[in-house]
Amino acid sequence: MHYIYSEMETVKRLIDNKVNLYLQKEKMTLLDDNSKPSIFAPMSVAFIPAENEDEQGQHNG
């Protein structure tokens, strides 16, 4: 669970510095056209590492 908070801090830093992040697989950007945080992207970005870890665990048995 600690990694989610770490990722949220990174997302917050990106938003605070107006750095947009495009997630190709999810077809989502961190900031909207007005450089405001999109509604769902910040939470989605934070949970991607957890989802990837779960997927790797499923593949490894």
C-alpha cells in the first residue's frame, strides 16, 4: 500500500508543475486541455503500479 502513496505524491508533483502525462494504454492524460487535473487520471495513474504488480503475480503463479 505504501507504493500507492508514493505514486500519488509523484502525481501531485506532476500536476503542481503542470507536467502532463499521457497514458497510451489507458488513453488518458493527467491534465485536461486547460491544464487542469482530469477527474479520474490522477487516481488511475497512482494505481497502475499496483495493477502491474498483480498482473505479474498472476503470470508467475
